[in-house]
Amino acid sequence: MRVLHLGKFDTLGGIERHVKTLSRGLIDTGEVEIVNLVSSDSPRGYEHSDYGYRTVAVPCHGLVASVAVSPAIPFVARRLHRQLHFDIIHLHFPDPLGQIAAMTLPRSVRRVISWHSDIIRQRRALTVYGPFLRAFVHGADALIGATPQHLTASIQIPPGKEGQLRRVVPYGFDPSQLEWSERARARKSELMAAAAGRPIVFTVGRHVYYKGFDVLIDAMSGVDAMLIIGGTGPLTEELKRRAVASPAGDRVLFAGYIPDEELIAYYDACDVFTMPSTDRSEAFGLVQLEAMYLGKPVISTRLGTGVEYVNIDGETGLLIPPGDPLALKEAICGLLRDAASRRSLGQAGRERVRTMFSVEQMVQGTLDVYRTVLGRPD
């Protein structure tokens, strides 16, 4: 079967990393041929097959309300379909541009939507776009959620049409993304030297409004530990100023963009991993899986989303109220004082990743959806 993915971007954010892992797994089955149509990270377009499938990146001229300005995508989707005759178009929502591209293809091409999160911040745009979104989702052939909460807690998913398939297919974690190398070992040694015997609290992600890194910086006041914040984004400089002005300023390290090859060093060096997100835009948190796989206890927030499906309170980590630096501080201090709890939570987290979030189950679950919408059951 031939599948066109609308993977949003060619850079490796959470959705993009998911599309990459899923597509490689589907290709390996020998049953699926994939083209991933995305917006490039520059005004120039390009193509590559770096991950074992064809990626077509269309020129991007900026972002408007978090949507890529890539007007050529619908036309390229149409051209690719004339060449390859896709059986399925697989969209990754929220993605208004991908929706427009899908609508340019014949209705005989089955529409599968992975619902990654609701649209949260762009409320004004949603008043205009919302009716089109609901109509499109209502008419899709299948809807996939990474957790039950993705489908049940959404306020934007409408009732499906009769016969619409709805499935929970958890994201799959690929352990090969976290493998040791000489470069990673050297980086860990540098981190341990920088910590100078203090425990390490680690977090990583785009520096955007809903990640809660400002809350985490405030929470570190009075905590005798080093905080490492990985990633970059539009709020990086603001966060640095906040750290300098805080009592914990000399114990906050901004690591910047962390190459995949070095990620394992940061996770392995830390004593506690935190994901202090403050908004429902955080619907899952793939970084939780990475930390859990390496046996680290996770502190995340109760958002009513899939975040708390991944991290089970009291079993694999701790859940606290969002936007509460005092609760976050108490959770961090509690775990730093209790090595036995850190080990117990970390071991349970590692086992949960192995059993619930494997690439194999994700690929098989997605393949079952494809077969069903095409009328090709086993």
C-alpha cells in the first residue's frame, strides 16, 4: 500500500520524531511505501531518503499562528498523487495546511488522522477554522490517539461518522535513539564535573510558553542541585534572564540544542527528570519515555491529557499541579532525598516503556488501521 504522510516539518520536534520512527517501522514491514510531505526549515525545498523513505520538503516562508507558510504543499500533494496513486493520506493534527492538502486529493484516498493534541492557544483562529476542522475530522476514515485521553478528553474532536474507526495506538519508543558513544561518554563526564557533586535535575524541550520552564527555574530556589535545561526556542533569552535573577542562577545550565548522539549523557547523568508543562498543548511528552527508559523518575503535571497516561503517579514518577513552583520544589526535594524511591520509580518506568510503548506495537497498530480502512484485514 502507498501512504502519503503530512509530517508537518522535516526538523525533529515531537511529532516529527514520531513520524520518523513510525515510517521507518512501517517501511521495515515490506508492506508499505511512504512519502513524507513536509515544510522545510528554510525558504528552499529539497528531497531526501535519509531515513529509508522519501521525504519531500516544500519551501517555508515563516509561521502564522504556528502554521507553516508553505503554499505549495497542496499542489505538491496533488502532483505526488498523480505520480504514485496513494491509497492513504495520513495526517498529523493539528495541521490546517495538511488538511487543505488532503482535500485536493480524490476522496478514494482514505483519510487517517493521528490526533496529537487540541489547538489550544490560537483561539481566535479556531473560531474561524473550527467548523472546517470538525467537518473534516467527522468525515475521516480513521482517527488514531496515542492515549485514551487523546480521544476522550479532546474538546475539538466531533462524533465520527458511522463506520469511522477510532483506535488507541501508543507512541513507540526506539531504544536505538539512545545509544552510548565516545562523544556521549565525554559529555557525561563534563556534566558531572560541572555539577561538582550536586545532584542533577534535567529537562529538555522547545522553549515555548506551555513548557513551564519558568516555573521550574522558580522551583529551584533553595534546592541544592544543578538544573540543566536543554533545547532552544523563542523564550530562551527570557528564561536566561529569569535564571540570572533567581537565587538558583549559578546552578542553572542552559545546554542549548542537544544532538541526538549526546542525549543519553544528559538523561544518564541526571537524578530526576522534570516536564513541568503548564498547558494542555502538552498532550503526551515523548521525553518522558526517554527518561523512563533510562530508569529515571519523572516529575510531570496533571493536565488531563496523555501526559498522565505515560507517567503514572506514584508508580513511575510524580504528578503535580501545573504552574505551582512550590509543589514542584517539594517533589524534586522529596525525590532527591530518597534514593530508594528514585530507583523504584525508575525501574517501573523502564518496564512500562518496554511493555506499553514499543515501536513494534505502534507499527502493528497503525498497520491494522491501514488494513481495516482499505478493507484488507488479516
